[in-house]
Amino acid sequence: MPVSDAVKPPNPAPLSLASACCGQKLRVLSLPLSGEECLRLRELGLCERSLVSKLGDGAAILCSFGGGRMAVGRVLGAQVLVEAVPA
């Protein structure tokens, strides 16, 4: 029996990469539309629908995705919208 839309839990509101908790598995919803930093993230493979784990939260945000790690500045991380992925 299919589950109706009325029974499905609603998707939580998007949050920024900067505000997500460390250890969370996340899916990227959107990146800033312009800027060199955004272009560089896309070149490195971080784009919409990418899965990412937030590893550290200090002066920069340490992330793991696509088999590698990368530090993202806090200002840019505040502009990257993500959603939590169920475990």
C-alpha cells in the first residue's frame, strides 16, 4: 500500500552549511549563483545534490565529499544551503 503525501513527514527547512552540526550527512540544495568561490566549488565537484559530511567547525568549515576533504570559509559556508540526509 503506497504511503500518501499526507502521511509522509515534511522535509525540514534548509539550513546553511555553516549552521549544520558537525558529523551530519548533508545534501547540497543550492550554491551562490555567482562568484569565483562558487565556480571553484563546482570545479571541485561540490554542486547541487552532492552529498557532504561536515567534519569540523572552526575558522573554516571542514567538509568531506567525493572521497576528499576541503575547507570552506565561513562566509561562503553561510551561503551554501543544505538539508540533512537521514542515516
